Amino acid sequence: MLTSLQADVAEYPPIKEAEQIHIMIYDEVNAAVAKIKTPEQGASDHQRKVESFMPRRGYLKS
């Protein structure tokens, strides 16, 4: 997760809820950096949150 955030190009989802997704990313990265979670657990938790969030907003079908 941390390596991907160091890339030269950052891609942002072209949706109005992008800020909420970024907050989810920041929360999980912060937990990994603070050693509350492993980076793998933070990535897994973020994926689960986004997979739950996006269908509620009508972007993904369950």
C-alpha cells in the first residue's frame, strides 16, 4: 500500500464521492504507519470498505 502511494502519478476516481474514498485510504494508511494494522490488513480493510461503499452509491452492482 505504501509503495503505491509513492508513485509519480496519482489517479483519482472521477466520481463525486472521491473525497470519501480518499479519507478511507488515509485512515488505513495511517493505521498501517502507526503499526495498528499491518499494511496487508490495511489494504484488505480498505478494499472491503470500498466494495461496500460503491454499491450503496450505485457504482457497482452486488
